[in-house]
Amino acid sequence: MNDTQTANSTPDKTFADRVRALRLDTRRIESKEHQGNTWLPWLLCIVLAISWASVGIRSYKNGGLGSSGNNTPNRSGDNASASSKAAESGSASTTAVEEEVVEGKAILVGKGYIIPAHQISISPVEVVGRLTDLRIEEGQHIEKGEVLAVIDSTSYQADYDEANAQYLSAKAKYSELINGPREEEVKQMQAEIEESKALLRQYTLEYQRNKELRGNALALRDYEQAEGSYVSGTQRVRRLEQTMLLLWPREERKAQAKAEMMATEARLARAKFRLDNCEIRAPVSGTVLSKKAEIGNLINPVVGGLSTSLCDMADLTDLEVDLEIQERDIQKIRVGQACEIRADAFPKRAYEGRVDRILPIANRARGIIPVRVKIKLPESEAGQYLKPEMGATVTFLQRNAAPAK
């Protein structure tokens, strides 16, 4: 019986020993895991740093992650995916993958501000004075030629009246020289000449008679008196004939009188110009953007070298978007390119537009080039939704805009 038990217990111990031999040494495993955990986080950090560095370098070479600060979508991701697909298909790594041209496709998005295409400051011209009447308010639509304000014109009216009197005097003098002597003056001069000739004939006969009687029969005094009368009568006739010729003025006097008249006429025109400018009129049709004076203010076009104005006006049917495009993106833009404009205040309202001009000078400090985009705005919406200085987003499309009518 003991032998039997011994035989049966031996295999049991052998099996237990085998089971224990198969167990893992947990302490050794924990020690190995602890040793492995010390370098694994550092390895992961190095791998992530290298990955992000490569992505950054690739993005910088392909134009950046954005559009250059103007909320422009990046096309580098598309180019990178296209390159990877070309590599997977067995194409050479040096072959450049060009972006497919799609009609109407958005290629760039820029952020800018709405501005009037033509904005002017209204101010008096060559006149200074106090405003006695003001007929404008902000937002008011003004037609060309309408009176905006009136300046006190007392002194300018006096200058005009004085210049007008001088002009009339110079004009009368010039007309007198041009027309020559009147008929009455000519007849009077002719009568004096005839009278002098008649006296001269009498003096001549008396002188000849006394000349024949000269001697003991005629006193010397009587002879000398007759001779003097003859000579005096002769000179009088000559003088009156010369005076007759002087009734018609010389060409030099006419030219002088004409120059004086033109000078006074110019002074009169300047005085009239200043007097008329006391009424400040709108040079163009447009909307009043800002009013800078009130009734009673002293307004001067130039004060201390700085110009002062009455108001600012602009045509709100002719609006543009002022954008600043990065130099690396300017190659995507061309004059006449179609655009879509959305104001930040009304993002659901889209307006057609086109690139009107690319300014000829860049800002080297900021690396940007100014661009103007013309907005196609219905006349019925002038000043209703889009207003100057509003922010707007411009999407540049692949196609050209329709020609302006």
C-alpha cells in the first residue's frame, strides 16, 4: 500500500514542479518594463518634433498654411497630396505637379475695406468768411451745381463794384480812341482852318502892298507890322492843319488803351469769380459723407498751410475694395479677373466684382502690394448696404469678369 501511494504521489509532484517552472518571474518583468519606460517618451518626443519640423518646412516652401495673413486658403496641401499620388503611381520625384485650371474656381481669398472710387473734400475757393447759410446734412444726396453753403459776401461785392467801374472807364477810353473824333469836332476844326486862311490872304495882300511902298512914303513901323501879321497868319494855318491830323489817334495810343482795358477786365473777372465762390456749390453729384462746419463758423480754404473743408462727398454707386495682397500671392491676380465680394456686415449678400488695378508700388516693409477691386453695385442699392470703410471679403475666381458696360 505504501508502495502504491508512493508511486501515485511521485507523478503529482512532478506535474506541480512543471507548472511552477512555467510561471513568469513578475519581478524581473516589472524591472524590464521600468527600464523600457525611461527612454520611450523621449523617443516619441523626438519623432513628433521631426515630423512637425518637416511639415513646417514643406508648408513654408509651398506658400504657407494660409494666404499670407489675408485669410487666403492654402493650396500647398492640394499640391502635396497630388505629388504623393504621383509618387505612388510611379512618376518621377522631380516632375512638378501643376494645379488643374477649373473655370470659376476660387484661387485666393483676401480681406479688405470698402472705399469710394472717387472721394473729394469740398471747400471754398479763394474766399474766406463766415458761413451765413448751410444746406447739407450727412447722408444727403447732392446733385452737381447745388448750393451747399453761403459765405458773407459784403467785402467781395465791394471789390467787384470797384473793378467794374474801372473796367467801364477803360472801355470808354478805348472806344473813344477807336471811333476817332466826332463829326462836329471835325467841322469845327475845318471852320477854324478856313478862317485862318482868310485872314492869311488879307495879311498877304497888306504885306505885298506895304512892301511896294517901302521907302519914304511908308513908315518902317507899318511895314514891320504888316510883315509880322503875314508870318503869324501863315503859321496859324499850318498849326491848325496839324491839329486837324491829330484828331485821329495813333495806333500806339489805341494799343495802350486796349491793354489798360484788358487789365481792368481781368481784375473784374477775378472779383466776379471770388464773389460767385461765396456760394459753395457741389462740383459733382454724390452723397455727403461728413459735415465739418456749421452756420457761424469762419471758414478758410488754407489755414497755416493746412486745408480746411466744408464737407466730404463721394459717389456711392462707384465703390471699390482696398486690399493688401502678399507678394507671393500676387501672381494669382490679374487685371479684369472676376471676384465675389461679401461685406462683413451682410455676409449672405454676394456682389460681383473685378480686379480694376494693381497699384504700381509695393510696401517693402510689410511685403504687400495694394490691389483695388471694383464692385458691380446696382444703382438702387447705392448707400443702402455697402458703406465706405466697411470690412469685406473678396474671393478671387479663376475666370475673367464680364466687360463693364
